[in-house]
Amino acid sequence: MASLFNPVTPENPGYYVEKKITPIAANKILCAGGGSFLLGKALKLVGQKKIGSFIGSWALPLLVVGGYRKITDSLDAESNKGAM
């Protein structure tokens, strides 16, 4: 059970998620979240309420992941800057 909380081992649930989203830039994820929100709203206005709700529901998770990536990237840059 102790290895579940170790961030370095593959047994950690977030290990594979972090590996998958690492190559994607934070700005691209944030743009996808904003685009999802706008596209969902546009589809709802046109009358496609179900698909608009589905696409719009992806906005918040994408924005959260993009924000997390932005914060962690800036913290990593600051810690690397201090190490030099």
C-alpha cells in the first residue's frame, strides 16, 4: 500500500496520466477547453442541446488540467532557475 503514494512508481494512478499529457503544451489544453466551451454554447444556441451539453461538459476538466500544467510548469521553471 505504501507504493501507491510514491509518485515515481508506475503503481501510482496519476503516473500514466502524467506521462500521456506531458507532450501536450499547457496553452493547447487551455485553448481546447475554451474552444469546447464556445462550441458547446454555439451548438446549444443553434438547437443541438444534447451534443452541445456533451461538448460543453469537457470545458471544465480541460481548463483544470491546463491550469494545473501551467502552474506546475512555472514552478518547475522557478526551481530549475534557482538551482543554476
